[in-house]
Amino acid sequence: MQFKGSRHLVDSEKTEQAWSRWVVSTKGEAVRLMIYEYGMAITKAPDLEGFREACISPAFTDRSGASAESSVRDVVAQLQDIWSETFQARAVVWRMWANHVMRGLDRSTWDRDILEPPRSQIANLLKPADLPAERQLAGLSRSSDLALQVVNAAIEDNKRLKATWKAHGERLENLEQLLLTRKRTIEAILAGTRLPSLSDVIDPLPALTNIEDIEHQE
């Protein structure tokens, strides 16, 4: 802040006695109180514009003047670095929070707003982050589910293997029964056919008459 008389700015670093004399000297005159948004060092319009470009306006904007995608990603990353251990949310919710922080396009306020807890309209979309113990239990549960799936798959494979062996066993059993049936058939044929003993078989050669060979006589 700074006082301004009719034409000139009043030195704000006066001593107490100098301020007393100044108050007496301006009695009955109109005095303006000048309030500078960014401090006493910036008193001219060109200085204010340069300061805004360097410290306030977003580094990157699109054609409409809104913050560019790269700026949004940077703010999202900062929010997640600070608040990810407290909150968890989908990517779109983090972007909504970042857009809320950047809504005024005043970059000088972003760091302060990032450190502040989310407003109610954003907080309603956030969920509490999992505690370390909860994360460990969730990981253990996922590992147990995976192990159970592997065991169940192995049981199903074993059932299919047993069914295959059962089918092979049935085929072998059927083959054995077929062979036994043929054996019984042959045994029945042999049992129904009586062969003479060797003693009852007469050798025909001694009883044969030797016919004289007349075709080769001279």
C-alpha cells in the first residue's frame, strides 16, 4: 500500500515524526491510498505485464487461452505426489482436481492450492487410499486366488487324464474278452472233433502193391 497526494506518491518509509508532519500538512486535502496487488516493487503497467508473463500466466496455453495439456499433466503429477497416500481416484478425477487448481490461470496460486485439501465437489469423488496392511492383504488375496486357479486347473487336467486312461483300460478289457471268446470257440471245436490215437492209425505203405514198371523196359 502507498499514499498518493495530489500528484506525487508519498514515501512509505517515513519516520514516525515525518508521518506526523505529513498528516498535519495534508489536513483538508484529498489523499489516495494506492494498493498494489503484487507489492510496491511493481508500480508501472509494463512491469506488471512482464511480471504476469514470468510468474503468473501459465507457461503453455491453447488457442482459447486455457492451460495447455502439458500444464495439466504437470499439476496432476504434483497432486498425485502429495495426495496419493491419502486419496485414490480414477485419472479423470485427478484431472478435474487439476483443472480446479488452474481455474484462475494464476500460476502463482497453483502451488498453494495444490497443498490445500480438495474442495467438497472434488472430495466426494475421491476414495481413501489403502493402508499398507490393506495393500498387503489385497496382494495376499490376489496371490491366493491365483494359486487356487492353478490348483483347480491341475485337478481338471488330472480328471481328463484319468478319463483317457479309463478309456484305454476299457479297450484293453474288451480286447481280452474278445480273445477269451475266440479261445473258447477253438476249444469247443477241438472238443467236438475226436482224433484217433496213434495206435489205431494204420500205415498204408506196407499194404500197397508194387506195380511193375513196364514203360522203361527194353
